[in-house]
Amino acid sequence: MKRPFYHYLMTERDPNKKDAVTIFANSAENDGSFPKQSEDYDEISAYLELNGSYLPSMDVFDEAWTRYIDRNAD
């Protein structure tokens, strides 16, 4: 079983870096409603579309998701 997306995303946090995925990770950490246990793209995507005002573009989520899949490949 792979780890939830949120757990991966937290590895991308950094107070000094300013790339889009890092900013997303830093913001998601402060989102108390983020689906922290989910491994499901559609569930997280739907959540972010409705509640991710801190996400400038869903392309950022897609980039982070690709990294997540690459790092959790069996």
C-alpha cells in the first residue's frame, strides 16, 4: 500500500523555496480539511477544485500528483 498523497506532499514543504509545488505543499499543510488519508486522484482533485483557493492552477496539483506516482511506483 502506498502512502497517502498528503504525506508525500508534506515532503515537498520548504520555507525557503518558491516553486509552485512547494508553495502548494506549504499551503496544504495549513488546510485542516484536506483529505489527508486519500490516495485517490479524483477525490483530491474534486476537493481542490471546490476548496483549494490557495492553488493557482490545477496544473500544479497535476505536477505534484505525477511526482507522487513516480515516487510510489512499485
